[in-house]
Amino acid sequence: MQELRNIAIIAHVDHGKTTLVDRILHQCQLFRDNQESGELILDNNDLERERGITILSKNVSVRYKGLKINVIDTPGHSDFGGEVERVLNMADGVLLLVDAFEGAMPQTRFVLGKAIALGLKPIVVINKVDKPNCTPDEVHEQVFDLMFALDASEDQLNFPVVYGSSKQGWMGPDPKTPTEDVSYLLDMIVEHIPAPKRNEGTLQMRITSLDYSSFQGRIAVGRVSRGSIKAGQNVNLVKHDGRLVKGKVSELMVFEGLGKEKVKDRELYSGELCAVMGLEGFDIGDTIADFESPEALPYVKVDEPTMSMLFTINTSPFFGREGEYVTSRHLRDRLFKEIEKNLAMKVEETGSPDKLLVYGRGILHIGILVETMRREGYEFQLGQPQVIEKVIDGQRCEPIEILTVQVPETFSSKVIDLVSRRKGELLSMDLKGDRVHIEFSIPARGIIGLRNPLLTATEGEAIIAHRFKGYEPWKGELGVRRAASIISGGTGTAVAFSINKLQERGKFFVDPGEEVYMGQVIGENPKTDDLVVNILKGKQLTNMRASGTDNKENIAPAVKFSLEECMEYITDDEYLEVTPKSLRIRKIFLDENDRKKASKRTVEA
């Protein structure tokens, strides 16, 4: 068996994982000298490039000093924790990246806890040592204390430390002495990460991710845990409910560079990462086992979702104008297809055939699915996000998050005030240079819609992160409420004259010339009650001329929300209409009389 190392790169969001993979690829000469490779090579999805975050984990393989190193790049955002949990089963060690200034952040703790529980050997990489005011030695101590707190073994606590800057392209033993390249890090991987053990016996391979080819169909990706596998072999697929499905491996592929290479005439032994073609009906977590005596591996358990959103078909007056897939069947098929490869997400039927409940880890987790579906041509509506409550020992409980905010010291009081209103409890406050690191315990429903007020109050300076803590007793009603809505009283084109006259009533979300329909939320009214207005009414034209009556309209620009902001903004009597080109907030009942009847019924109930 060839010399092999399997390693996953884990860290908090934006600590430099994908950039480090770029440097490793260049170090191992995966590209020609004259080849244009660009940056963040593995973030090849449009959404990943636009948002600057990794969403899906990626496999890549490099050759170094005669060894093959399989590198797994993982997402850093807490909403995609399910991706990390899955792929850690494929690794024998982890590179834990920590920002030399920010130190260990909430997600660092989450991913490190998972790696330590699996018994993986860590190498700590303290990245971005070129930053001013960075404290690499303090961060080193902080990581050690964190590992100790997470019950790491003696071997895990005896971790090697590498300092460097992924952006500048160097790694070395000393933060003050830059080296030429990242070869020091690769040497440490070879030295400290154990080679996979050769487990003799019958075949066992857990499917940890899915791939798709238009020629070969669905492809199962995973790591051979025991025995060996080869092309043409008859196997049994052990489902998570214990059922056996017979199948045959038509083709085997291993990861080479950025792509895959077909394996023809050799067996792959335990420790190898490979892609299996020819099997049908498999899901993530299933085991590919021996044909004669199949044995299943433990099913991959990921943390439960904490949030749900209602997905329903578009019923607005502008239905079907922009989308290609608009029916309940289209919506249903697409959502059930998503949960095949997204383990941390669940879809549940409701009493209505055109309404489905989607469960996820957070607004961003569900938001990425919504944005992907928009781009694929789907048209649908979303209900208000709801946190998932549980009854534990007869007590109503809700999910609690640990919220971390880093702000300049002058804004700390504003941050504490905003979070406290949402039932947040202050846990700690630490001064790091000229910034304050504040940690809160807050209900998950308090985080919905918090980002924008925080950024506004801190003039865009706040760095916000959160991770799931657990379920605790219900904290009571939040001390915040959204402003009332301005609602369109008719369908047609918004007129500048009307908007100008109504500006004193509140902020508008539509510009002159935009099409609106009756019941659409077109603005925000600072008062307590919703306001129905007519913005379709133009100026009465006469043949009389008078000086000074035609003052130029001075209209404030419309407030435009991003997708996640819209999802956080809607209330329980509103839907968010999502189409490939538009996002519209609307009332569930478009007619004013229907809304009054519905609210009366709610009061009586």
C-alpha cells in the first residue's frame, strides 16, 4: 500500500482554510508555471465565490516526497456544521487553523470538539501572523486551554504548532521569521499525522458524501474502513434501517489533484478515499459491505436542526412570470432531493399538499438552499422562521446560542443593550487591543434579525459569530418588535408623485416604476398598526398653468434587503415571495377585509 495521509482542515469562518489549500496546491506543483489558477481554487461554486465562504466540503489530493496527502477543505460557518461532522470521519488528523489576532472563536470550539471526540491528531496552525497587533503566543495558550477543556488525550494535547501567513504563502516554526513556502507545514503533516491503519477483514465503507455525473449518475464517496474494494466486485449496501440492497461496483475512482482518476486493475485498501459508481438507492451514512457477510458501520449522527421554515407554492398575482418550476410537485421533488446530500437538513410533510416544513441549522443554512433554488428557476413562498422547541422533563425549552461580538470599545454598551433586550445574558468581556470581545448566552430566536441592528449601532465594525449551546428553559417574550407595515391597496405601477406625498409616513421598499400588487408590503411604518396606502395614484393633470406648483419630487432611495434580511424581517402574518429575479414581502391574506377577519379569529381563539 502506498504511503498515505488523510487530513481535514478545520477552523472558524474566515480564518484562511481555503487560502491555505491554495498554497499547498501550488507548493506541490499541481499547476504549470504559466497556468492561471486564480485564488480560492476550491470555492468553485458561484455562491461560494460571491459570499466569500465555503459551503460544501471538497476533496483534493497532492503528492509530496513520495507520499499521497488527501486534503479535505471544510466550511467554517456554524450553519454548515453538518458538512464538517460528516467528512471528519474520512480523516486521520486535522489542521486546526486559528487567526493570530482573533484567537479561538465559537466555531473553532465546535469543530475541534468533534475532531477530539473522534480521536483525530491535531496540528495547530496559527495563521495571519502578519496582522498588526496579533498575539500568536497567547493564541497558542488559548488553544491548549480549549483542548484541555474539551477532554483531549495526552497525545492530542502534545500537538505541534506551525506559524505563518496563508496569504503571503509561508509556514514555519517561528512567527517572527518568515520562510520561503509552506513545505514546513507539509513536513509536519508527514511526521505527525498517522498513516491509516490496515484493517483486515471483510469490506466496510461508509458513504460520507455524494457526487453526481450526467454519464454515471449518483456517485458514492467515502473511506474504506476495513478490507478492500475493487471494480467489478459484488457488494451489499446496508441501509440505516438495516435493509440490504445488492449491487455491483462498476467503476472505482481515487482523488488525484483537483479531479478523480479511474482505478482499473488494483484493489483499494482500508484508509483510501474513493468514489464508487454503479450503486443505486444509497444515502449518506449507508455502508458498502461484503456480499457474503455484510456488517454495517455506525450511522453518522449529526446535530439536530434548530430552525424551521414553511415552503409553499407561489400564490401571488405575479405568479409564474419569472420562474420555470412553480408547481407543488416541482417544489416537493427539489426539497426531497436536497436532503439526500444535506444531512443537517430535514423536510416534513404538512396537512396541505402544497406546504412543506424545512428544518435547518440557521437562517444562512436555509438561505443558501433558497438562493440555489432561485438560480435554478424555482418560484415559491417562505413563511416566518421558527425555532424548534422541545419539552424536556415537562418543561418548555428552546435552543440557546453562544453569541460572540467583537467591537471597538466605544460601542460595547450599545451592543450589550441591544442583546439584553433580546434576553441575552452577558457571559464575559475581554479587551483585545482596542477591541472588546463580548460573549453572550442568547435564545436562538433572539439572533433572528439581530445582525442588522448590531451593524448599524456599531457603524459596521461588529464581527458577529454564534454556535449552538443546547436546550434551556423558555426565556419568555423578547423585548423587541418590528415596525408596522405599509401595504399596497391596489395592483399596478408605483408612481413617484404618490411615494413623494407618503414619505413622511415611513420608509419605502419600492422605487417609482416598480410593479406592486394589492397586499404587498411596500414599506415600514413606525407606528403600531399596519397602514394601507395607494401609491398608484398619479397627479391630476389640467390645462391650467400655475407658477411654483410643479416642485421637483425628492424621493429617498428605496430600502433593499438581501435574501437573509428578508427571511429575518417577515412576521407570522407575512410570506416572502421568492422568484429568480425578485424578492417581495406580502401579507398572507392580500385583501384587507380578509386580514381583519383573520385577526379577529385569532383574538377570539
